[in-house]
Amino acid sequence: MASEYVSLQNIKFLLHDVHRVEDLMQYPLYADYDGDSIDMIIDTLKELADEYLFPYLEECDRFEVQYENGKVKVHPQILKVMQMMGENGWIGAPYPVEVGGMQLPHMVAILNEYIFAAANNNLNGYPSLTMGAAGLIISFGNEELIETYLEKMLTGKWQGTMALTEPQAGSSLSDITTIAVPTYAGHYQIKGTKTFISAGDYEGIENVVHLTLAKIEGAPAGAKGISLFVVPKSRVGADGKLQPNGVATAGIFHKLGQRGYVTTQLALGDDDNCHGYLVGEPHHGLAYMFQMMNASRISVGSHGAGIASAAYHASLEFARERTQGRRWNDRDLTLPQTEIVNHPDIRRMLFMQKAIAEGGLSLVLQCTRYEDLHAVSDGEEKEKYYLLLELLTPLVKTFPADAGIQSVSHGLQVLGGSGFCEDYPLEQYYRDIRIMSIYEGTTGMQSLDLLGRKVQLNKGLAFKLFLGEMQQTMAEAADMPELQKYAGQLKSEVEKLVGVTKHLGKIAATGDIELFLADATPYQQMFSLVAIAWQWLKQGITANKVLQAQEKQGDDLKFYQSKLHTLKFFYVYELPKTEALAAAITSGENLTVLKDDDLLI
Amino acid sequence: MASEYVSLQNIKFLLHDVHRVEDLMQYPLYADYDGDSIDMIIDTLKELADEYLFPYLEECDRFEVQYENGKVKVHPQILKVMQMMGENGWIGAPYPVEVGGMQLPHMVAILNEYIFAAANNNLNGYPSLTMGAAGLIISFGNEELIETYLEKMLTGKWQGTMALTEPQAGSSLSDITTIAVPTYAGHYQIKGTKTFISAGDYEGIENVVHLTLAKIEGAPAGAKGISLFVVPKSRVGADGKLQPNGVATAGIFHKLGQRGYVTTQLALGDDDNCHGYLVGEPHHGLAYMFQMMNASRISVGSHGAGIASAAYHASLEFARERTQGRRWNDRDLTLPQTEIVNHPDIRRMLFMQKAIAEGGLSLVLQCTRYEDLHAVSDGEEKEKYYLLLELLTPLVKTFPADAGIQSVSHGLQVLGGSGFCEDYPLEQYYRDIRIMSIYEGTTGMQSLDLLGRKVQLNKGLAFKLFLGEMQQTMAEAADMPELQKYAGQLKSEVEKLVGVTKHLGKIAATGDIELFLADATPYQQMFSLVAIAWQWLKQGITANKVLQAQEKQGDDLKFYQSKLHTLKFFYVYELPKTEALAAAITSGENLTVLKDDDLLI
């Protein structure tokens, strides 16, 4: 078992020095916090993760969720985590104090997600989903819903979920068929099947509150006819007591990873007695749900970055202990073998892991910073941060997932045969992280969102603002002799991205949308590499300032030197991958759009 | 469950049309075979795989190998497969008729490995290892060893293994410490620990024959002191009966994948009564073992290509059945949803899978063709094929493994959430194939072998011969209007590879071997992409000839069109990846060689 999974020094460097969380404290919304109190919160989160989550990582996997006679049995630690999270207020971390939240900056709240996912990604989803579901009720629920559900959820007594997917409708939510029939009593009768519902049911939890998409009888076709309902497993009866609400768990899924995190299939209203309570206005459900989906997308990114971090620390620890072979310039066989961390190929894999994990977390904090600035600003400023966040959301969801999978795979490879065995956590991380490219919209869907919607948002204003943000970073780096070269490299990469974007814009202008979007994923990959290069340049600027100030020594010095070295690594080994992506996108060969025959044989 | 795992049409196309197995029939060694008899063999292999292997894929995984009180319990199908393989002569497929083999061309014998691994990679390793171990006895064993072991192994009654790795010595075999003490009786007393031994022990098998590396007492240090021994689990006593030979199974490994393929740790001679029988001359063990290792490396490549093929067929089948969303140019929501195989992003992933799986198999057949030509030729010709095979072995081991992992990951992604669940085989393929980058020398070790040894073999003659082979293919393609463009692209890629090789040669000339080899893996990746592009051009030439002849219709026509389309896909989406690799290798930044501090934090 590895002994570490995140670096608090790195978290604090990114939060305070690179992404300047202190900027937010000047606004009344976050005025109750300061740098010290935030550090205390981070330290507490790490202690809680050390105690409640990390020790159970392997157990949660081995003690796979069980399903028998409609009941779901999970690891007992899940209930303890829900209770701890509820009692400590973490489920309401980003929400206003007046509804029972902590009113924490999103930048800090997301670190809860990150640290907990790094510690044990089989446990952190339960409170995380409850937080998101509660958020929908806070934002769009009426007083009765808030009264009935909120406190129970924020205290971790009731689980929250998002119930969107149906067997025939996953990526294409327009095609859901769960039906909601209004009743004179004010509630709706819900009937349908929901699948792939995370945390959808488990023994020991008092209640499960499903934030459910359904169509009201007679609603318009497609996304415009989708409404949002609260559909609890048990409803509160007239006597104030809980009674069954026609939500049956039809089965669970056995999965590659996250075996301790239950994924259910739910049958709603098989007994024609399943009450649903409308959230907000009819037919606006998908728009409401996007609040939770967008938050969840950033969460998934933070989970990917978290698992990648845990894998990095585990493989670094192994590489420092395991000896094998000798360095090539000194191959005296009578010498003892060297630690494998000294071999260039191992170092290449470790730096790649570090570049992905820390670059990914930096982008997560960049996005949540925009979220916070959006919350505290007005007018044009507010719009600016909204657009930047919208543009970066598909990237922050996708890069830490996709690159994270590669990164964990490198981590497994560092361990050689041991990486393939259950004696070390790498094989579990490898299984667990794989879902991150699928959750909350697959990589393909995120890429369509990026190219088909976000890049064109407000006539391309979002994209322009993003270029402006990068421009600012490049200008600062260009003034530093140590970073000039990398600022220049990023500049050409940005130009390449702009060129490819224009190329695609011309295709869009022809009206052939299928061709325009055909290479959305390579485009997203290219965009992501540029965005992460930007984040590394930001980190480099901060680290370089510290190094130039010559105030640090020893291990502290090493931390900043390591940052600069990893920046270089990313620019040498990862960033140039844009070349092949751009070549494919602009090839004009049009090889993936279906013509007469699918040509797959 | 998917219904297909390989394409017989593709196998026969590659074997007959692209790699012209018929060329071999003119030589006495293979004169007993002709095209028809080889097709019958292929068809039989597929039928055997359909009956004995494929139906047990999931079971072998779920019924994980068990270890209790020194005994190993495996799925009963393993014994049936060993028996079937033995009875049908497959374990001796590539060996001479006079020792009980089938004297099959390696090109055909490897298809046994490929088809069986595609059908069920948890089962095929048992006979495959036995074949390799028997091969060592045939090549280097004395009459007594042949007499005692060969028939039992070739008939599948006794399992064979390779016992190299020790807890302290995996990649660095020089550091093994298993000791062999000569006795007056002629055998050696063996003592040591061997780990990660595949198929090392299981209930129901009569005997297990470990081809074991050990050092004879007083042997020189390092690889020059390694000898090869037959160390059976049970030795044949004076009475001709089997008796225990001091080989204890100390434990098994629980693994990410191949859970039905047992991996053991063996304690040899804890009772000071473990007989080992020397194979060949003392201190030549590692050289002998390289025969089995090289064969195993090609096998591993074929297994990687096989699993990638199975995953491709499973995800293609899913994509043809699953409907979701609508095509972008026709988004009428009242229309039924379209099959996802019609979406460009899904098609991109499927073509990538096909390009990797079929490109990988083509390289496997190229290598085994060299092996066969080496076997039937003399003098300079023989040396030529030896050098080509040596050069390509690290590639054929690595590419189908590494790119195969990516390819299976794409396959899993095609299925979305279902890909993550045990209801479909993708998640198992994803786990199973991961070991291929570790078996028989990790990717890092193969890359060191390629750059540090093979490229320089005979003063670079191997590399020159390889360039000549590609030159021949490019010249042929350049004469075809349909392929000119790709011949030109490959030409620039080859020039780039030569340039990078020269760049590295200059570093080698400085004597800084660590720096020279630091980027061996990116170099190998670049080299592999070029080699696979060459294989696709070869396939393209053959397919194009058929299309130009205008003799095929319908599905047959589609097969060849699909080949050309996939060639283009590889050249547009995969081959340009060399650019980033070349940039990293020639960057001159020297970021992975350890200096004073490891800078990993």
C-alpha cells in the first residue's frame, strides 16, 4: 500500500500562489474566510481523508457492492462517510450560509472533491452527488421542497442522486420516455426506468432523493419537453413518517472499477404509486439539470486529477524503493542495483504523471476561480467569467479523465509486473479512473459541446476571452529569461489552434455540420493540450518568481525547481502532440463521416 | 457477449496475399503444405477456438484462480485445452516432424497463438508456454532430456514454463541468485525463489517442467554465469515413477487481468532436494533462453493483436446494434435514433481499433515470414532474415501491446457506460491486454534493446536492410496513383526516422550511453509507427491490385475498400504522431537523465 496520495504543498501553491484565492476575500460573499482559515480547512480535509477514506480504498474494491432481493449492500464505511460529511457541513460547502451551507469559495470546495477522490474514489461520490442534488433544490425548488429535503440531505442523512439516463437515452437525453402525470393533489405520478444511477440505493441510508428528468404527459418532443422532479425512494406521508414511494431497485451493475460505488437501475412507478414533485417550471428541467451537470463535470475532472495524483505518489514511492539494474554509464555488476527512479525511462513516465496530475488540478482551480469570480461580479465581468467557465468546462471534464487514464497507465508500468497485481494500488486506480471519460457526458459528447457550442458562444466571444487570458500569461512569461522560450512555444501553439478553429469555422459555414463536428475529439485534445500548457506556464511564472527571489532553501527550493522542470517536460514531451492532431483535423480527407457503406469489416 | 473475435478473411488475406505464405512451399522444409492445406488448418484452428476457448472467456475471468494449502485450483477447461492441443499436435506445431512436431511454417503456427488469444487469452498461455519450453529442450537438450520430457510436453500431459524472474531480478537477469550445485549423480541441486511464473502450477496436470535460469556455484558474475536447467515439479525416479522434486508453490498473484491464467511464486529446493538437469553447456543459459524469449516476444505481440481484434469485433457489433441520437445533418427528433456506428466520432474510434489490430497482425506475420525465410535459406540470405527478425522483434512485441491497449480502450469507449460494465467483454479485454506491455521485457526494456542493440547490429546492417525492405514497398506503391500520396508520406517519415537515428548516433559516439538511451521509448514508438505504416502500405498495394482488377463484388469488394480506407486512416490519424516524438527526442533539453536531485516531488 502506498502512503501518500496528494501533495498539500502543491495544493496550497496552486490555490494561493498561482490562482490567488485571496483575491476573493475582498468580496462580501467570501469575506468570512482568509488565507489561514482556508489552509486550516485544507489540512482538516486531508486529515479526514486520511482517517475516513484512504484506509478503505482496497476494501471498498474487494468488498464489491452486492444486490439481493431488491436490496443493495455496501461497505459500512459509506454510511460513516455520509455522516461525517453531513455533520461537518461539507455537503453544503459551496452553498449560502442562510440555507445551511458553508459559503466556501468553489476553489476550496472543489479541493474537498479532489482530496477525497484521491484518497478513495469509491467513497467520495456519495456525498458529492448529494451536494449536487441539494444544489438543484436550493436553486430551483420551492419552499416545500427545501423544507422537506434540504436539511436531511445537507446533514448526510438522505442520499441525493441525479436520475437522467434511461436504457434507450444516454447521450441523447431528448429521447427519455419517463412520464409524469399530474394529479389533483399537486404531485405527479412518475413511471419509467432509469439506468446507470450512481448511489441510487443502499442499505442503511434513511432515504434516497432522485433528481429525476421526466416528461409531463403531452409535453413537446425533445429536450424542450423535459421537466425536473424530486422523486424520493420514500416519501413523507401525511403523518410526517416515511413511506415507500414506488421506487424499486431493479438491479446493480458489476463494473471494471469503482466497485464500491453502487450503480443502480431503478424502476419508477411499477406499482403506479410513485410520487414526483416538480422542481421549478414545467419543461425547463434540462436547463436546471445543467447546473448540476456542469458542477459534476468539474467534479469529475477533479476526481480524475485526484486519482492521477494518487497513482503518481504510489508509483514514485515504489520507484524510490525498488532497485533494479544499474545506470548505463556505470554498469559494474559488482555494484548493488540502483533505485529505478534513477532510470531515464522511469523518470519520463513519472514526470508525465506529474505533468498531467498537477496540470489537471491547476485547470480545475482555474475553472472554479472563474466560477467564484462569476459569483461575486456583475455586468460585463460576470458575463466574461460565465463564458470562460462555459468554454473550459468540457476541457476540465475531459483532460484530467483522458490524460489521467494515460497517466495512471504510466504509473502502473513503472511498477512492472507488480503494477498488474493487487498487492499494489495501481491496478485499482487503473480500473477506477477509466469511468471518468464516460461519466457526465463521454469525451465525444464533451468535444461536441466544445466545438459545436462553446467555441461559438456569443459569436466566439468565449474563445476570444480565453485567448486574452492566455495572452496575459504569455506576456508575463516572455519577460522572464527562463520562460521566454516556452512563452514563444505556447504562442505558436495558440496560433495553430486559432488556425485550426478558423479552418473548422469555414466548414461550419458550408452548413455541413456533420463534417464540421467529425473531428471534434481531436480538436478537443488539441485545445486541452494548449490549455494545460497555459496552466503550466502560469505555474512556471509563479515558481520562477520564488526561485529568483532566492529566499527558499532545501526541499522548498526543490519544490519550485521541480515545477519548472515539469513545465519543460510538458512542453517537450506532451505539447508537441498538437501537431498530429492539427494535421488530422485539417487533412481534408474526410475519413470518418459515413458515406454509402460504413466500410467497417 | 460478442459473437466474433477474428476475421478469417483478414487472416487469409494477410497470410496469402500480402505475406505470400506460398513462397515457402518451394522449400523442402515446408513442402508438405500448400495453400489449401494451410487454409484447412486455419479453419480448424478457428473451429477449435470456437469450441474450446471462446465460450469460456468470461468464466475463466470470474472463476479466478484459487490458492489454498500449496494447491492451485484453475478452471477445468484448462486441462481440456491442454489435452486437445496435445492430441492435435498443436504444441509441436513449429517443430520438426522427426521430434513429433508438425513442421508448420512459423507464419501459420503464430496464427494458432493469435486466434486462440483472440478467443480466450486466459487459456491459450498454457499450451503456448509448453510449446516454447519444449522448443528449448529440442534445440539444446541432450538425448536423456528429450527422451524424458519431450513427448509428455508435446502431448499436453506435462505443462512447460519459463522460470527466469526472481524477486530481486526481473529486467536485470544478471542479478539472479538461484544456485545450482553439481552432484556426483550428474544432476544439480537447485535452490532459489522464482516469481511471476506463468502456468507455474495447477491441480490436475501431471507435471510441470520449469525451464529455469540459475547460476552454478562459482560461476562468473552477471549474465555470463547463467545456466539453463530443467527443473520439474515431479522428477522421474529410478522406478520410472514421478516423485516430488522440491518445487513448492509459495503463492499466486491476484491480478488486474488474465485472472484465469495462474501466475505463481515458486520455492525451489527449500527441502534441499530439488534436482535440476543442465540444458546444453554451463554458463550459456541466457543465450539459450533467448530462443524462447524471442519466440515469446512474437507470441506476446500476436496475443496483443488478438485481444485488440476481439475488442474491435465486439465494439463494432455493439455500435451496429445500439441506437443513440441522430446524425448532425438530419436532427429531426421524430425520426428514430440512428445506430451509433453512423456517428463520426464512433467511426474514428472503430477505424483506429481496426488500424491497430490489423496493422499489428500484419507485422506479426512479417516477422514470422522472416523467421521462416531464415529457416530455409543459407549464407547471406540467412543472415539478412536473421537481422531483420532481430530488429523487428522489439517492435512486434511492443506495438500490438501498447497500441493494443489504446485500441481496446477506444473499444470500451465506443460502448459508453456499458463498456465499463461486466455485461460486455470490453472491460475484461481492457484488463487482460494490459499485461502485454509488461510480459517478456517491458516496453522500456524492448526499447532499450531496439535502440541500444538492434539498430546497431552488424554496424547498422539490420537497420539498412529494414530501410531496403520499406524502400521496395514504397517503390511499388509510388507506381499506383491511388497510393502515391501515401508512399510519399512514408518516404518523409522514413527520412525523419533516419535523421533521428543519426542524431542519437552522435550522442552515442560521445560515450554518454545513458543520455543516448534516455529516449529509447519515444524512439521505439516512432519506429513502430513507421513500421506499421509500412505494413499498411503493403496491405494497400495488395488491396488496390484487387480493386483495379475489378473482379470482386459486394462484400468482397467492401473488404478491399475497407483496407484502403483504413490505410488512409492510419496515415492521417496515427502516423503523424511521429512528429511530436521526433521533437522530444531531438529537443536537446535532456530532461529525464538524473542529475543531482531527482526533482520528483
